[in-house]
Amino acid sequence: MAAPALAASDMPPRDHAPPPDAPEDLLDRCAGLPPGHAVAVLRRQRAELRAAAQAAFAALWLPPEGASRVAHERSLVALRVAALLGDAALTEACRIQALHAGASAAELARAMPASEDDAQTALDARLTALLAFVDRITLQPAAGTARHLELLGRLGFGPAAVVGLAQAAAVMAVLARLLAGVRALAAADDRRGTDPGTGERPGQHVLPQARALRGRFTTEGLGWRPWVPAVDPAQATAAQRALHAQLSPASRRSAFELTMLHTPSLRAPQARLLAQASRAPRGLPWAERALVAAAVSRLDGCTYGASTLGRIVSRLTRDAEVMGMLFAQGVNLPLPPRRRALVDLAVDLAAAQPVVAPGRIEALRAAGCSDLEILDALHAAAAAAGDDRLALTLGEAVGPGQA
């Protein structure tokens, strides 16, 4: 992975004006935005990002790569994640798509989070393991271990199926965070000229107790070692070879990218979104996009993603102290107003159930961020959350030369 969470793909980003009749998409629809709404128009300034997000959602309903005993597993994953995140509009969109893909009402009901009096013992072992895997990657990604993947293997999930389940959950994590951000921008527009109310004070976040980390946060170059076999390019399918060819020479050797090749139908739109999140022209400077993503990785507990992003921030700003403080002290470190507002947004979007606090968009605007820059920050945070979940769930960070 060339730059975890932000530049996992080296495909050249493109950004051009959309056609005037650009159709409504998932995020606009779930946020209740008509085509002429200011935020919908703003999103069309990032046409490639908008298209990549829509393509990532559409890919969830394609036939999965590799043998699968359950035809609608990705449908169940998407629905489960949306329900876990408490997003009614996104949950309904997934339910409708899953029904169109052929999932039965009984399958969809079993994918919904169980109520306290709904005994999990009623589920078969395979579905129980699948749902536990999805719950973990969605709510506690740093808790994943190799043993969890071994259990899936014993229940008949091959490497492509495991990677596909993880990528489906990661796509939903990205979309849910983008949707939270789009809603926040729209709400801020509705509040113009009024008191937005107060959320958490800047730099005063009360965070859940951190779990024990596998390794430490550092700007030293870390590697990544998969817990499932990576794809051998010599044995790759045509679709895998096509995606592999679009990576830089360094990324073509990346254990992370070779593992993601198991499911190119899901990874290709993710890779386009990741490339655009870091490189889309104009808008938020790359160093600030990387800072937002690094803050998300710090909160997710992803030492691998944070290490690469931290090096990007340090190199572009020529200031290694900020990343050293972020890694050592966490997200409540003292920062100048603009960086403070960006990191505060990252904290909101890194939450297990992402919601942008009231007044957060106004604080970014007051710190000098344009709405296009805020949109770029939203994409950077969402992309980081997705790739962090893949890195934490499918493998582990290792020291230089140990991958």
C-alpha cells in the first residue's frame, strides 16, 4: 500500500466538471438533497469522487469472486453495517438493493442486529461467524486477530470470500462517514445566520478507553503482513492483472495491495476513491488531507496506516513535531485553529457511529476552510476509516523488512 488510507492506489486522479443533468446518487438521496441543493452542487465539483463512491456501492451487489456457499453474503454485510451504524436511510437503501439482488426476507432479517431477547444461538455457525466478523470490523477493528480469520476458514470461507467480506464492510464504513459529512454540510447551510449550538469544545474530546495496540505509533516505515494468502500475480485472473497493472511499481509489490487483489470488483472503485481523496486538484492541501487521515488512523489504532501518513505530513510540512505529539498524546494535543478544526472533524468521523458535532462545519469555515476543502477533509477521513479496517482485520503491522 503506497500510502495507507489515502493513496492505496496510484491510478492518476482525474477531476472534471459533471454534465448539467448529473443523476441523483446514493449519498444525495440518503441525505435528502435535491439536485439543485448547494451541497449536491458542491459534490459535483468532485465528480470523480462522487462517481467512485457510487461505483463502490454498486459493486457490493455484483456476484462475488471465488466460490461462496451463501449467494448474498455481501448483501448481508452491507445491511448489517448500515444497521449497526444506526443510519436508517442507508439501511433502507441496502435492504432494497439486497432484495433486488435476490436475498430473501428471512436472510435480511437475520442480518439485522439482534435485540437483547433475540438468542444468537438460533443462527447457524457460518452466519454467526460472519456477523461477528462484520460487527468487529465495523465497531472494533483493532480487536481483529488472525484466529478470527482461521475460524472463518474452518467454516468454508476461502481467502477471496474473507477479503470480500472485509472490503464490503470497509466500503460501507466509507459511505457512512461520507453521508455523515454530507448531512453536516447541509445542516450547516440550513443554519446559516443562526446559532449552531455547541458540540464538544475544540481539542476537548472525551474518547473511549483505548485498546491495547499491536505495536506502537511511529513515523518509521512499517510493513504489513497478511493473515490470508496474498494473490500471486503470476496466477492472477484477468481482472486482477488489470487492477495490478494500474499500481505503481512499489505498490505492485505491496503485500497489502496483493491481498486486496482477491476481489478486484470491490477494490477497483475503492482504489479510485482513495486516489482522488488524496490527489484531487485544488481544494484542501495534501498535507492537511494526510493530517486528517492520520488522526483517524490514530483513533482507529492502525499503526501501519498512521506511520505512512505521519511521514507524509512530516515531509510536506517539514515539521515532524506535530505527528510526534499526535502519536504520543492523542488527538487532544494543542494545535493552531485550522489544524484543530480539521482534527476535530476527524475525531467525529472516526467514531464507531460517526456523527459530525453541531458547529463543527462553522468552526472549519471560521478557521479559513472553504466548503470544497471541507469536502476534501470528509473524503480523507472516510477513506482512512475504510483502509484502516482492512489493514487491522486482514493482517498486522510489522517492522521494516519483516513483511
